[in-house]
Amino acid sequence: MIQLRDYQIDALDRTRASLAKHKRVILQAPTGAGKTAIACHMMAEARSRGLRSVFMVHQNELLNQTSKSLWKNKIEHGLIASGKAKTPLPVQLASVMTLKNRISSYDEPDLIIIDEAHRALAPTYQEILKQWPNAYVVGLTATPQRTDGKGLDHIFKDIVLGPSIQFLMDQGYLCDYELYGVPQLADTFNIKTKAGDYDAKQAEQELNRPRITGDAVDHYRQLANGRPMVVMCTTVKHADDVALAYNQSGIAAKALHGGIKNRDDILKEFESGKFNVLTSVNLMIEGVDLPFLSAVQWLRPTQSIVVYMQGNGRGLRPHSNKDNLVILDHVGNWQRHGMPCENREWLLAGRKKRSRGKQENLSVQTCQECYFTFRSGVHTCPHCGAPVEFKKREIETIDGELKRIKEAAAKKERRQEQGRARTIEELVELGIRRELKNPAYWAATVYASRQKRRPTPSELKQAYQHAKGMK
């Protein structure tokens, strides 16, 4: 049998117990917790008892990825997919759309496993479940609610909660992260809502502008330079234009979306390091396993906790070539949804609709010096040491527009001024001019962060000696 981690065994046992009572159950666990491994164990166990199972996925990338996991665990299986012949094997891996079209050719299985089960309310899934009403059903998802916030209680009758993201990070099963809430250059307040999220076309009009894309490229260079990164975009045109902007700036990039036919080839090139930036629409939100990914950039505003959590989850898997994940949020998603590792209450009934513009979590703060985002309650930034300013964010009237523009220009000038300070000594002098509480520590930290590392003892000594000499 497949070797499972202790928390996976616990989740499996609780899922079995729930199925004995409810027959249709959601198993929730964060991205990277190993839900596919648990599913493989369930299907192998069913096969050993002479039972038949079907694992349903909605993307070709997921089909190929899950098939590799099954073969890795020595589970022979058939494929219900375009171009694949029918097989009598007790374990079947199915593309949802193909299965719907061919369902009359297959006998009802004993067990159905639905990957990314927050999609299960879609008509395609509903038709399959209607045709196979007697099967036990297990839904797998990191985010058990629809993107519009509605619940899944119309299908599933119980929810089994897996470990938290923080637990998996503490145990080393997920990597740590740094979140930067970089200044917003676009106002999302007036973007209309469609199907529970921001209207993609209108969001594109607000965000697909040279100054915003240029700012995104600059912050990539400043905070994540050289890291393999996915950029979350609003539309196909937005993804194409952002990729073009990166290429024109000398950073190799490619777009990935439904209009691209050779998606597998692009992902292989991305993994091999032929280019560092992948711009995407929806395809990178869920399911794709890219553990080498070490940066995520948000140019897509979203009201959906599902999109936010699934997108960040792409980069939280550990890998030998990275120490952590860098998240660059240009559209304020962190203000709507809080930190990625927040403990969240998942309910089958979903969430109540929030008032427009309401923040999900107000206990999060962004440093105005380095844009590092962290939990509130401290007086200095844990990344650069700058004093934390607690300011209540207010919506400004039209009369305040000029003031807001001036503030944005002033912040940009501060960033440029910091960029011009190249040595530790220059950064110390800048920190003193800004009247920082600990300019030496700030200077050494900023200097080291440009090389994606912590300051060395010699750099700290150098900074403190120069600061002492300036007094």
C-alpha cells in the first residue's frame, strides 16, 4: 500500500468514517498537502476489495499529472479521455467532459473521486452524478466553496478538514513565503462584479496599461529577480501584453492560456529555465504542480478567496532550488483576503456575501519602506526594521484626487531614491535622513535583500560603524 504521512492517514480515517454516514463527503486540505496521494490510496484499497473507482479531473494538465501519480504508485488504470480506447480496468482516470459524453458506455463505479471539487456544481459534473446516483463520492479541494462564495452543500453532506497551511509550513511540507503589498497604481473600486468576481474585461482596461506593467517589471527586478514566476492576469490580451512587456525589458517571458495549443511544451521550457516569467489566465490558478515556482505576481484583482488561495498555492510546494515563495501583490488582494497562511473556517454552506470593498482581514500591515506585508501588532517591519505607521485607510473624495496622486508620486520618488543608494554606507545615510529608528539594520537588510538573502555579520558591523561615524 502507498505510504502516507501521519496527517494524511488521519484525514483518510476520518473520511472513511464520514462516508459510512453521509456517502458524499468533501476532503479539504491545502495545496501541497498530498490529496492526490490520499486518493491513490483510496483507489488502490478499493481495487484490492474488488471495487471500481473513477477519478475525475477537468484539465488535460491534471489528467497527465494524476496519471503519473497513479503509475508512480503502481496503480494500473484506464483513461477516459479524447483519443483513448475503453479499458475494463477497475481504476479509471477521466476527463470530466469526455466522461459525460461516454457515460452510457461505462457501468456505475463504487467510488467517485472529484478533483478540484469546488467545481462540482457545474452542469457537467451534475449530469455525471445524476447518472451514477449510488456511488460513494469524495470531493478533493483546498478551497471548498465556489469562486462566487456559494457553498457545496447541495452535493456533499459532510466536510473533513485537513491540516492548516501553517502546520504544513512548520513541518516542512510547504515552504515559507514573503508577501509584498506593493503600491497600487490602479483603482479597483469602480470595477463591476460579474459572477461573484471582478469583471475581467473591465479589470483589463484598468490594469493593462504601460505604467502598471512597467511597475510590475520593476518590482520583479527589485524583489524577485531571476526567480521562476507566474503572473496572474485578467484576460488573454492582458497576459500577452504583460509577457511582451517583460520580454521588451530583457526578461524572457511567455504567455499561457486557453488559446495556446502547445501548453505542455511551454511548461517544460519554463521548468527547464529557458525563461523565468510565465503570464497566465486561469490555467495556473489550480491543479498544475510546479514545485520549482518561487514567485507569484498578482495583476488580477479577485474577490474570490478560492482564486487567491489556489493561485498562491502554486508556489508553496517545497523545492531544492528555493528557500521560500515571494508574492508580489499589485492589486490589493491581500487586503481583501488576508495572509495566505491564515486559519480559515470552511463551511459546506459557503460564505455570506461581503459588502463591496470590505476587507476580509484588517490585522495585516504593509511596510511603506520595503512593501513587506506582515501581521499587525509590531512596531518595526520584521523585514527591513522601518517603523510601522498605523493609518486608517479612507476613501478619498474627488477633491482629494490631487493629493492622492501627489502621495503616489512621493512614494515612487522614495523608491527611486532608495534604488539610487547602492552601497551600505549610502543606505545608512538615507536611513538617517529618513529618521529611521535603526538605520544601520535597515541599510544592511535592504542591501542583502537585493541578493535575496539575509545580511551577514560583517555587513551589519559595517553598517553600524558607518552609522556611528555619522553621529
